[in-house]
Amino acid sequence: MQLHKHWWKILSILLLTYTVIAGFLIEVPDLPIIRQSIRNLFFHVCMWFTMIILFTVSMVYSIRYLRNFRPSDDAVASEASHTGLLFGFLGLFTGMLWANFTWGKAWTNDPQLNGAAVSMLVYLAYRVLRNSLDEVHKRAKVAAVYNIFAYVILIIFLFILPRMAEGSLHPGKGGDESMTVKGLDDRMRLVFYPAILGWILLGTWILSIRLRIRRIRERLQEH
């Protein structure tokens, strides 16, 4: 194993190990209602960051495919969206755990939560669309167009509509800066920023594995 080629994988392991250990051991602000559950910030929020990065990569490679029609671009777009869904559902799961502690139930009629659910359904529909078309070029082309619109919907439902809605219970909304990056104290920043990088590197690692498996399957089908 050539370490200089895999340094970022080692960094991911180190950062996530640090995230888990420090995330549970450091002293955190004792905010009303949220209390010790604020530690979920190092997991839930960072997973959503990773999801957005992966969906952005997927959208960019869909645009690249529509420009050049290279199968490799379609492969990256497909696998990046698949990996993004993984982190999206992990984000939903950790968010539901957090909501259950904070609000007394795993799901409420909150604009941020509903927007997240809609976004996941939109990307699940993208996977269904890809599996419903047999002709390779047509599937890639239609999926690429849909993927671009899916990304626009993601931005609208996660970032625009929740900010326009009134009465959101979600931390960081309604003028409450205590749960935003700006409102974090220095102790939490020392874990939060490495956690973001660690989760993003893990997402990149999973994406690279999925692409490698895809290439192996395509070669086996050729033979």
C-alpha cells in the first residue's frame, strides 16, 4: 500500500476518530432544552454537509455529461447521488434522534424537516428513473436533466423555503444564532471543523469504492 496515494483516507480515519472521542468528551455549552444533545452537531450537521457536497458533485458531472456525453461522467453523477442519499438518510436518522430528545417526538411539522424529506424523495425518484430506462444513452441523458432539476429543488427546500417560513423549531432558525457556525464557541469549533472534513473525506472514499465496483462490473459484463 502506497501511503502517499492514500493519505486522505488515513486523514479521514484520524479526523473521524478524533470527532467521536472529542465530540463526546469535550465540555459543551449548556443551552436550554438542547443540553448535551448539542454534541449531535458533530454528526448530524456534518453528514448533511457531506450530502450537499456529494449532490453538488453529482449535478456538476450531469452537466458535464450533457456537454460531452462521456459515460465516465454519467458514472460519477450516478454514484455521487447514490452516496449522497446514504449520507442524507444518515442525516435524517440522526436528526430524528435529536428531535425526539429536543421536541419529544422524532418528527414534527417543521419546514426544515419537511424540506429534507421532500429532497430525499426527489433523489430517490432519480434512482427509480435511472432503473426504469434500459437504453444506456437515453437513461444517462434523461437522468442528467432530472438530476439538475433535483439539485435546484434541494436548494429551494433546504435553504430557501425554511428561511422564508415562520415559526420553525429547527435550531439555527428564527434568528437564533446559538446553533449556527457563527454562534459556536471555540471549543466546539475545534471539533466541528475537523468533523466536517472527516465526513466529507469519508463520503469521497465511499464514492471512490462505488466507482471502482462499477468499473469492475462493467468489465465483467463485457466478457
